[in-house]
Amino acid sequence: MNRIQQLLALIMGLITSFFIWSYTQRANLDYNVDGKHFSLEDGVVYHKQAIEAYGFIALLGVIFTGLFMNRLLRKKTRIVKKPNCK
């Protein structure tokens, strides 16, 4: 079970990293007055409204990845006390 949780934490971290990267890439594009950017290399139109969505998803990913890692670390370092048997 511990390996599965570690794998899930890794996957969550990678997905979060992707959304942070997407957010920063899109935030640095030059948009026109209509809020659109046309990429000649890809032939794709990027919309400025998507920046907030990527930022929100990245923020949620950071929060949930942090909580999940905190839970894993606490579980790993938990000290188990043995009951006194007299």
C-alpha cells in the first residue's frame, strides 16, 4: 500500500509540474486586444482566458500534492508506542 501511495504522490507531482509549466508558458505569450495569440509554429490559437484555469489547476495541484506528501511523511515517521504490559 505504501508503494502505491508513493507512486500516486509522484504522479500528482508530475501532473502539477505540467500545469505550472503550462501556466508560465501561456502567461508569457503576447496576446492581441481580443485576448488571442496565434502560434505560427503550431498553427494554434491560444486564448488569454485559459491562463486563469491553468493557474487554478496548478494551485490546486500544489495544495493536494503538499497535503498528500505531508500525510506520507507523517505516516513514515510516526512513532508507535508499545503498551505497557504488566
